[in-house]
Amino acid sequence: MERFAKVFESNDRQILVKKGQDSDGDEALCISTMFSGTEMSINVSFTDDGDSLNKAFDDFSQEQADFFAKKLEGQTSAFEAFSHLIKSSHEN
């Protein structure tokens, strides 16, 4: 059976990781969670033949889900969480 999605639980939230496409139609690893019924998704795009997407999907583990969920602690909305992720990426 070919797997296209994984669901992880971390820090009182579900993290959905699936193979998909970005808005340009490129292969993408889609990482999603919910905030009070609003979905927040981040796409990591791949422009090669799909091997990189398959490797990223296969390698995505509970440890990566925990890291992602930890970054979202204390955020109460999808917009707040997205803003926090952008801000923290510029600090590193």
C-alpha cells in the first residue's frame, strides 16, 4: 500500500503530513494543523522528479512533528502561529 499521509499527535495537537502539490503545481510536502477549526498548512516544495518528496515524507518522524508542534505552543490562531513561525525563522 502506498502511503500518502501520516498523522502525528504532539503537544495537544494533530500534525498531518501528506504528499501533495503547492499552488504552482510542484510536488510538495504539506504539513497541516488546526487552530479552533481553522487549518494552517505549510508546503515544502520540490521541483525534481519526486524522489526528494518521497524521501522527505518517509523521513518525517514523530521527532519532526514534536519540533513543529513545539514552535506553535501558546499560539491561539493560525495567523498568530504563522506570524510566530516567520518571526522565529528570521531570528535564527
